[in-house]
Amino acid sequence: MSWEDTAAGHSVSVLDAAVTDGGAFHARLPFEVVRRYVDARGGGRLPDQLLAALELRCAYCVGVGLAAPAPAVAPCAFCRGARVWRLPWRGHASSDATIQVPNDLAKCTSLRENTLVRLHIWDRLPMAEKVVIKAVLESNNLLPEFKSAHLAHQVGIVYLNMKFPVWRNKEKFGEFIVIGALPMEIIAIFSKGTKVHVRQGAKETEMGVQLHQPIFHPIVQNPPESEVVGLASMSHLVDHIAKKFTSSWNIEGPMRGKSSVVLYGPYQKEAIARGVASALNIRFESTSALQLITDYPDDSVAAVNKMFAGRGPSVLFIDRFDDAAPEAGRGYSRITDVIAAQLKLTFDKPTENSNFIIAGARWRSLVEPGINSRIRDILFSGPEEEQEGWDSAGNILRRLMTPPYDADNTRWSTPNVVLYGWNSSQMWNVASSFAACRSLNLVRVEASQLRMLYNRVGAVAVSDMFLRATCERPALLFIDRFDTVGDHPLIDELCLELDNLDRQVHVCIAVRWWQLMNPQLLQPGKLDKHVFCHSPALKLSWDAVGEHLIQVIIFTLTQPAFPSIPMYMMIIGTWVGR
């Protein structure tokens, strides 16, 4: 299918970020364009796993309604003779009214900032059976480095003379050009089954033969920002850790395992680690555990060995530790399973007493238990009175985590959840932290605003909300203060959307009591998981209040002396306002 946007030309903006979506290149279209495209397909929603090609033509070259058509012979001053660009599109929407293109992709295709273009979308593309490529610079050798799955993940589409960048382990590897493809379609899909041949001089060799498949691990996005903790708390932690390390320093000869501490919490863990190094008067080194997450298992094993090898007396601080070594089923993929296994072996090896490790994590409950058992001490980076609340949030996140849903482990199964309790900000913190752990883009909506918009424009308010979330997939749609909806007609539209939800879009609703929600939303397959966002000790009493409230509502609805709906809304409104 092809679709042409008949609206006026669109401006192009070039993003600073070169690679997004865990390593894939893709363009982003304005939301209004996405909506028109969905309507042209018959309405509803974007198809799952959409991969389409955007054909951008220089608006001045085509000269439709513009004052400066291109000369007949000389190159257009605006596109410099390029005239047409073809880019992969995976259904994402831009944050403004422009077509957004990653920087490296724009450079490869000679697409400049503020270029004015006309848009054509090609979808339902044929699969490419064979592709022949060659390096722009002969020094780039793809044969020992990649399989076709790697290029299919990053590039997505293929056409003759296509020039594209390639990244490996979050670093640019080189640029390549397509010199042949079968079938000889204008544009085709670059799939995992596509055979890729690399031309090097007169020699042509198939790429990636007898190599294991890459493991694409989503890059954790939007980590919670660190806050500031008092100097007294910092000094106490520095003294405590320094004494621990000093006691192991005095042991003669190598000792089993490593002198190590997990420092978890929201506060400045790196500053505490620096203080420990200063107190011991030894070198301080800092790194991120995300460097261990690579595309191939062998590279991750080598990265772990390199991180701990050849260090003299020093304090090594490893940040984001729970991202690289989470518990199985709590945010892991096959690559983190490899990392965790290698870390266990590394922590078990004898070590010199002058090497000290401080691992920074957000929540202790998300770190692989086998690694926690090999750590000498686990400390909270903040005041004692805040530890219980932080651990509670970590346990809530742990209950939300579920195992991967497919063999590739490229994404994890994420339930649609009702978060309930009296603290709205706590529920928002849990949702945003969960989205960061799952590498989900967070889309937040206030239920009261959604209700007002529904009253003005009808069902399109709900469908637009889900379409926006789909355009950000993988995404978490967070609907806050849902108590204000009551039994509003938009419930029917929500149920319809939940029944047809994109598998890379997940819904999280925040309420005071899940018992007061419309039963349609609580049916299996919709919002059938309920998580209490506070201390487990208070859960039973809070649930009891919810059960009593629903009994009161049922009683008032059955009494002829009271108008049913106003009384129902009055009770709900009274509790929401508290």
C-alpha cells in the first residue's frame, strides 16, 4: 500500500541522537500526519510491528504550490540535486510538527536541517531475499562482526544505492552502500532471513556465517535523577564503608571474593564512593554497568573481565548495577543473564586486598540474588527514616516485573496494571521508575482532562490517546487520578482499546481503590493486576476500606429514597478530594 500526504510540504529536523529504540534508526512523523495515515488505512490503530518506508521528495523540485521550482538543468539549491530520500519508519511520532531524522542517517542520505519535503509512505513491502553491500571505506570489514539480524534491526528497509550507517555496541562502526538486491523492487524489507553478501574488491562473501545471533538489549532510558542527601548521612556512610574496607585491607595475602559493597537508593552514590577513596587515600575510578551490555555474549564476557582486570590499589565505582545484572524475570534478557553469570565467577575469584568495589544500584530488590549473596555489604544511600519507603517502592517494582514473552527476549511481557493507594505522587514515581527499568517511553494523561476532552469531541479523545502511545512504542500509558472518571461513557471506549491494544503499549492506571472501578475494566486480559503502592503492612486495612465503600455504594444504589447516580458520584468525589 502507498499513501501520499496531500498537505503542504513538511520541514525536516535533524536529531542530535544518532541511534534510538535500542539501536534502530527510524524517522518520526508529526502526529497529525500519523492520524491521517491511520484514517486512510481504514481507521483503528497502527499495525503491530509496523515497518514502512518514507519517501521524501524535495518540495521545490516537485514545485507543487511553491514559488521556487527547481531549474530544468541545474541542481536544486535546496536539496543539491538529491531530489528524493527514502527512510525507515516504525510508526513513531515526532515531538513537534516536523519530520525528525537521526543525525547519522541524515548525514548518510544528505538530508539537511529545515529541508522542505513532500511525503509518500510505502507499507506492506516485500521481503528482500538477498542484498549485496560494500563498505564506503574499504577498512570496514563486516564479515566477522555482524549477521543479517543486526542490519535488519538497525536499518529495516533496503533499496539500490542506499547508503546507511552501522553501529555495534553503541559505537558507530562504519557506513555501507547497497549495490544489489533481490527481488528488484524499489524498496524492500531487510529481514533476519535476508542473505547479506559483502563485496570486497572482486571477492563476494556471505556475511555472518557460523556466528551466533546478536542479542539486542533495550537501553534503559530516563533514569531517576539523584537527589541531595545531608552531609551527616554521607559522612556516616563514608566512614562505615572505609572501616569495612580497612579491616579487609589488613588481612595478609589474597582472600576469597572481592571487597565489595552495593550502595542503593536515590542519593549521590558516586560522591559517597569518592569520599571512601579519599578516606583511604587511594585512586578512584568510575564506570557504568551499561558498558557491559553489548550485542554479543562474547563481548559482554570480555567487558566484565576488562572492567576488573589490572587494577592497583583503587576504589572502583560501578553505577547502574541493577540494569546490567537484574534478577531473572525482573527485567533481564539473555545478555544480562550472561553478564550475571560472569560477574558471579568474577566475584568468587581471589583478589588482592587493595582492590575495592562499590556498586551503585537504584533498588536492591532488583539485583540478581546470586550476586547479592557474594557482596560483603548492602547499604542504603540516605537517611534511615527514608529506607523503608524506598524499599517498599522497590518491592512494588519487583511485583510488576514478569518474565520475557518470546524467545528473542528483545522485549519483556509487561502487564496492564492498576496502581492503588492514597499517595498519587508515589504511584507516579513507581510508574516512571518502572518505565525506565523496562525501557518504555512514558505517556502521562490526567483522567479529568481526558473526561473533559471526551465531552467535547467524543470517542476520538480516547482513540487519539492510544494512538499517541502507539506512536511512542514501546510505551507505558499512565492515566492518573482515574477515580474522577466514575461510570462515564468513555469506559466503553477504554475497554474497546484495551481489547485491541498493541503488544508494545502497556497501560497503568492510578486510583485510590481498585474495588470502585467499573467491573468491565477489571476483566481478565484488561486491568487484571492490582498493586498496592505503599507498605505491605497497610494493604489489608486499605483493601478493607475499599470493600466497605463498595458495599455502601451498592446499598445506596438499591435504595429508592436516593437518586442513584448522583449519590454514587458524591461518594467517589468525597474520597478523591481527601
